[in-house]
Amino acid sequence: MSFINENYLELQDSYLFSTIAKKVEEYKTKNPDKEIIKMGIGDVTRPIVPSIIEAMHKAVDEMQDEVTFRGYGPEQGYEFLREKISKYDYKDRGVDINPDEIFVSDGSKCDVANILDILGDKNKVAITDPVYPVYLDTNVMIGTAGKYNEEKGMYENVVYIPIKAENNFVPELPKEKVDLIYLCLPNNPTGTVLNKEELKKWVDYAKENKSLILFDSAYERYITEENIPHSIYEIEGAKDVAIEFRSFSKTAGFTGVRCAYTVVPKELKSITSKNEEISLNKLWSRRMSTKFNGVSYITQRAAESVYSKEGQKQIKENIDYYMQNARIIREGLSKAGFTCYGGVNAPYIWLKVPKGLTSWEFFDKLLNEKQIVGTPGVGFGPSGEGYFRLTAFGTRENTIKAMERMQK
Ligand code: MLT
């Protein structure tokens, strides 16, 4: 007889984006002649830019030569990439992060989930609500979330911090003491941000309460306004209290290529049940060297080329393209009479669903009547009920077409 991890039985339905994909497939089968516009999962549509493709081709060629062929790489990532990340993403922006604090991986989704391997199941967890569903689901899997309360749509042991139009999408500090805090900024799904003063309050809270912030900044390249931190380490003292997750997926179109990195500062410590302080950098390194064999050489060369002059220029063109889409969506929705948020510092637009409909009912209505796929707000947490997310990652043509359909 073998046993299962029963925490999995506490998970609700299937993973949000899988449920949506299934519903869309069903609709397609029943309506093969209808043209569907997908604005649900935040998947990019612009092809990888030429300078990155060139770097990949070069790396492929190296693999066919006996001298330049590479086998297993370092589990933490090649030095050439970690050095570039340290210099361009941090040091040049006045943040002191060294290559040995950077761990290259195949995605932020995995890192955000895997970090619980080293943090264990004794933490009191706080998440902003709504938020990227992986934070909650992975805590359910490890057993820190507790039982699901159907009526409230919440897990008993999780502290939910609402972010809503009513509080201007600024989360309030938890009233009780929590150990782990997930912050996603710019926020997925609301597309909203915190300025430096607001983010500082979280760092101060974490210092006072000896909490650890898990800071997901996958969308930082989409920030267009001043005084919005791109990294939590721009806040003084954050290296003592935060792990940061970054990804090339939305920055350089790597959703299919797979490359990301996680910053675990040397200063960062958590405690054992006997109150001994343990370095998280060491623990994460141990975890990665045991459970991970590194990202492919070809992919890491591709990621390295993101930092070249040409690479930077070309990926910025794609980011600008998506942000133009975001503007088209915001304006189109406003014209159609919707109240919407986000889309200025993030590729997500968060809109209020018409009165009297739940966010899943609105999903069905949009799919059936307009053939547009979005993401129901409640899928990101109970405070997301009454809202709906559209992504700006589509093609220009489809974005315009979708807005025309919304206005009809
Ligand atoms: C989203 O749509 O929220 C994201 O694309 C999902 C992800 O990055 O895993």
C-alpha cells in the first residue's frame, strides 16, 4: 500500500488556468466556426527578438563541437549569466546583489512553489487577496493553509489581505503576527503597484515581526511610473527580510523557453524550532544542488543576451507593444462603460464585472456572446469576486478586435 499527501485533497477544483483552458476547449468543440480571442492566461505572443535568437543559435553550434560542448552546468546557473543579472538588474540600479546570491532556474512558478521545501510547514502565511494562485495552492499542498471554509471561500490558517478598489489596491499590514508574506508587485492580477513609502511599511513590518517576504516581481519591466520600486531591495534593510523572484518569461518572451532567477541574500536567516538561525542562501543552494540540474546552456546564453544593448532595445520594443495594447484595452473598456484598473505599470487590466453577475458568470457571458476569454477575479481569491482580468499580451489585431466586440 502506498500513501498520498492528503493535503492535496484540500485543493479546490483544478488549477485556475487549467479550468479555463478546459472550458474554452469545450466551447470550441461545440462552436467550431467561432473565432475566440484569448485574453486569459498571461502568455506572450510576440516572437523572441532577433538578438536572443542569434545567441541561442550560437550556443547550439557550440554544442556540436567537442571543445565547446557542455554537459551538466552549475546548479546555481552559469557565472556569465549571474554576473550580468547582478550588474544590470541590481548594481547599476544602486542595489547591492552579488552573483552568489542569485539562483538561475526554469521558472518563477517553480521557485515560488519550491521555496516551501526549505521553509517547511510551520509558518503562518499571509497573502494579498486577490493574487497569483500558486502561492495559495502550494501552501495548501504543504499543509500550512489548513481546511477550506466553503462559506468564506478561504482557508482557515491563511491570513488574507484584501486589495480592492475601496482601499485603492493598497494592502493593509496584517493585524496579527505572520511569518511568511507573499507580495506580487506589480500585482498579478490587479495590475496595481505600491510606491516606495508603501513598500517600506512592509519591510519595516517584516523586520519588527521577524517575518520573511516572498517578493514576486515578474512584471517589474512593465513599470512606467516614477517612484515605483522595481526590486524590494531598493528599500533599505530589505536584504534582511526578503527573497525576490524574477523571470524572463514576461520580460523577454520566455514563457516557452523557460528561465528565471531567485535572489536569496546572504544576510537572510530563518530559525529552527530550537531558535537557531540558519542561512537561507545556504539552504536554497543545498536544495537546488540536490533537486535541480540547472537550466540548459542554450537557454542561459539566451538569457544573457537579454542584457546586451541590442537585446535591451529589442525587448523594450515588445514590452512597449504590450503596453500599447494595455492602453487600448483600458480605453476600450472605459468607452464600453466598464470601470477598470491597472494596465499602467503592468500588462493586466482589472475590471469590475456588471452588477448582478459573479465573475464566473461574466466569464461565461463573454465567452458565449463575444468569444473573448478572460480570467474570473474570484480565481485569484475571494476579494477578486466581482472583478475580471484581461491581459495585454495578445496581438494588436486581436486586442483591437476584442475591444470592438466589447463596445457592441
Ligand atoms: C498568469 O496568467 O497569471 C500567468 O501567466 C501565469 C504564470 O505566469 O504562471
